[in-house]
Amino acid sequence: MGVLSRKPVQSPSFVPRFILILAFFSLAILLLFEVDNFVSQTKTIAGHNLKPTPWHPFPLKTFSEETKYALASKIFQCSYLTCGGSTVYDLPHKNWSLSADQAGTCPEFFRWIHHDLEPWSRSRISLNHLMEAKKHAALRVVIIGGKLYVDLYYACTQSRAMFTLWGLLQLLRRYPGMVPDVDMMFECMDKPKLNKTLHYMPVPLFRYCTTPNHYDIPFPDWSFWGWPEINIGPWNEEFQSIKQGLQARSWPKKWPLAYWKGNPNVVSPIRVELLQCNHSRQWRAQILRQDWDAEAKGGFEQSKLSSQCNYRYKIYAEGYAWSVSLKYILACGSLPLIITPEYEDFFSRGLFPKENYWPIPPSNLCRSIRSAVDWGNAHLTEAEAIGSRAQEFMESLSMDRVYDYMYHLIVEYSKLLDFTPVQPSSADEVCVDSLLCFAEDKQREFLGRSTAFPSSDPPCRLQPSNKDLIKAMVKKKTKIIEDAQVLA
């Protein structure tokens, strides 16, 4: 009976070991799920988990191959372990109490800041206005106490969002403690959307260009801090490079032709028509297609801006909307031939026909280009003077002035807010370190080359609003352009 009643001996550690193994696998599965969930849902300024804007679709962004754990680690580090508690208020402040009165006056085109914000001068800007703008925005920017918070809605093509936000961070560094608390909606694609005749109330949306018929508020574009995708450096570097390139060929020795090189495949009827003008003898023009894929493979050696100023005449033709190429064309010192534009960026409204450029009507395009070239070749001194004034205009548009424009635009906009900006619950802080953390190697190099430091001088003095002056200027410009069209 004793033998029959004996029970098998069980290991006392059997049950705990099983539970431990089960717990380990459960934790691994849970961790894998959480990592996958974190990686698939977290939106970043680099474009992770952001779809293209529905109103301007473009291919989804691709990222370097990384394991989910590596990507999760990067996103966590860049998002939560970089900014810390410091702000631009910790940077040394300049006492401008004595020098503020001696600050120079801002350029005349800064007066357009008042014009762009005039739709809200009476109603002011409410949260309702802002939520209406959100329907058309790619991101929301909130500045509070010198910290920058960003709420991401849609991706911007290439690195536009990253470089635009970098510009704002550099503004905070340049004028520490001076940029007011503000809440702004940004759209980063090309074409203005808020037509004044289609919206029952004015909608405040910042973007890179506008038209007289839109509410969109023009803001300096990303390329002032660099455009790594096509190897264009920060504006101050490119301008100096262009000026140095000009020394290789004096004005009389420049090719006596009109030159344009660009991409016509951007839904631009003007650029498509311009291709028909590619005939040196008949139309006095050299028109070239830009193959960006081929240029990228060749290291952009054939598209250096400094080597495209060997012609007496440079043509500006809008693309899908405005084009960043305008500032590089004006910097050449050649006579700019600007085909009557539909869109305006923040500085182009300071240009004046036959003073900084020669207006080219879109009708009879080839004939108009030839007429301008023939006039210039017959009036070398006058043509060279216009080109020189265009270059001088762009030289005056230093990064100092770009930051001043941003500063005054934000200050004047902030005065119109009828609410106190607060950090949206879905917004994350973006600082210099977090942005650089997300940047790829080439992007990081370009960003570093455009780093700003606290200014030793105060911003230029913004002149007061003057509606009559702007109306008179627009009327005069329109008359000159219309006369040029009649002559063509």
C-alpha cells in the first residue's frame, strides 16, 4: 500500500518557471506592439506618418531603412530627450534702449505687412478664425515664452517644413526675448488657396506667396536657409557665390541673349509656351529644360547658380505658382526679364518695372522677349543699370532684413489676436537640438551653415501703414506693365 500510494515527485520550481517564461513572452509581445504603435502613430517634423496635403498631392516621403526599434529609439530621443528646459530667453540679451532710436528704417516693401494684415484690423483674429485656417494648413506654430510648439497635420514636400521651422528657431535666437507669444497656421505648398470672393470671412493662413485676390499671408520661404535636395545653400552664401561668379565676365562680354533654365513640367502654361522661344537668332533666347534626376546624378555641377549669370538677360517664368528662382535671377546683375507674374512673395512687391526689371507680357511671348533683348543690346548702359539695381535690391535683402521682416510680421500679427496663445494638447516642442536630431546628414550640414546668433543691433524700424502710397505704387506699376503689353 505504501508503494502504491506514493505520488510522483514534482519540481517545486516548475510552476514559477512556466509563469516566468509566459510573462517574458507576453512582455515581449506587448513591447513589440507598443513599439509598432509608437512608430506608426508618432508624427514628426521629418514627415513620419504624415500624408501629403490633399489639395496638393505629392509622393509619400521615404526614409532610410531602420529597424522599428532603431526608429522608435530615434523618434523618442529626438522628441523627448533633446529640448530640456532651456529657452532663447537664456541667451544673452542686448540692451537696445540707447540704440533703438538709431535703428535704420525698414525697406519700403515692409509696409505691405500692414496691407496683408488689414483684413483683420477691425474684426481681430479669434480662435474661430484660426480653426477655419486649420482646414487649409499643414502645420500650426505656437510660440510661448520663447519656446516653439508645432502641431503637424500634413507633410510638406521635401524638407520645406523642417527648414521653415529652422528659420523661426533662428529668429528666436537672433532676437531673444523679443518675439511675442503667437499662434499661426502655416501651409507649405505653392499655390494660395483662400480666395477673397469665396470665403465668407477672412482666413489668416501663412504661406510663401499670395495674390491681390487672396487672404494668404506671404512669409519668407524655406530656401533662404538652404535647399539640400537640389544643392542650393543658404541665401547669404548663394548671393556671395553669384557675385563672385560675375567677375568672370563683364557686362559687355556677357552673351547678348535671354536665358532660362528650369522645369516646364509643373502645370505651367507660361513655361510650356516659353519652350517655343528657344532660338538664338529668331528670338534671341536660349531656353533649356532642367532634368533634376540627371542633375542629381551629376552632383548638380551643371546647375550651379553662379554659372548661369553669363547672359545679359535672365528670364523669370512662374511655375505652378511663384518660384524661388526669382531671387537668384535678380542677384545675377543681368537684366531680369520678368514675365508678368500672377503671384507675389514677401519681397517681390518692392520691385518696380523698368527700374529693377523689364516687364514681359505673356501675350506674344517670344516676340516680347526678342524686343526686350534688342532694346537692351541697343541701350547697353541703360540695360546694365537696370540689372545693377536689381542686384543692389537683392543685396539689401540680407538675412538681417529677412529676419526683420519675419519679426515685424509676427509682432503685428500678434497684436491682432483676441485670445492668449496656449500650447495645443497635440503639439510638441521643437528646439534647435530636436530639429537637428531628426535631420539627415546633408540637411544637418545645410542647417548648420545658416545658424543665427543674437543680434548686436535692433530690428529696423517698421514704417506705419500708408494705404494711399501702396495704391499709388500699384497703379503706377500696372500702367507700365500695360503699356509694355500694348507695345508688344
